[in-house]
Amino acid sequence: MDLKEIQNLIKFVANSGVAEVKLEMDDVKITIRTTLEGNVSETTYVQQIPAQPVLQQAVAPVAAPVVATPAVVENAHYITIKSPIIGTFYRKPSPDKPMFVEVGTSISKGDVLCVIEAMKLFNEIESEVSGKIVKILVDDMSPVEYDQPLFLVDPS
């Protein structure tokens, strides 16, 4: 596993909302831990080379927390709509129908924003606020975790 693959894995874990990932292959062990904000807090990369001592190297996080701080301040006045359940996120009611919402869509309290499939049941996720969709944080047909941010809404 080369450095580029490790960096891509760090980016994927940071964006997925998972707290910790451990990957063990024949000669490589990688542990990636993230904070609640999705920043990579610790990455350990261990590679065992035959007839040599273990090489342990900490890989620097791809997105430094200093870079992420202005984005948090910028998004401070937005309301985050989070997933109430674990499942698969869908932006459309069915493949042949249009998306529920797009960036820039004005929404009202009670509007359906997406569907999350859990155990073969499709759950409509309704807005609890009125405003405008600023950002969609999850790709269509992606797995989501409980309390994972889905949308940013500007309430003004």
C-alpha cells in the first residue's frame, strides 16, 4: 500500500463520519481515528518488513484542523439536518422520479428532504425547519450513520 492510497483512505474516513477504522493486511496495519467534527485526529501506519524491525510512522492528516476551522465558523449560522437512523440515503423517491431537493431549494417545515432505507423499509426524512438548502453533505445511495449530517440549511 503506497502513500497515495493511504491518503485517499484518510480522506474517505474523515468524510464518512466513522469514529475509527482499523485495516490489517498481510504486512500492513493502519488505524485511523477521527474527531466528532470529522477531522482526522490520529493515524498509525505500521508495516512489517521481513528480517527488519517494524516501521511505525504517523501519517499527517490530509485536512489540517486549522484549515477546517474557518469552514466551521462560516457554517455557524446554518442549521444541520442529521440522519435519525442508520441506513442508505436516497435523494429520490424512486430511480425514475426527480430529486426531493437540490442546493438552493427553499424548504418548509414538513417537506420531505430524502429517503433512508433501513431493513427494506423506506423512511421519508422531513424537514423540521424552514429555509434554503445550502449544501447536501451525502452522496445519493450512500450508507449513513445515526446522527450523521445530511444537509445544511440557511434559516434566513
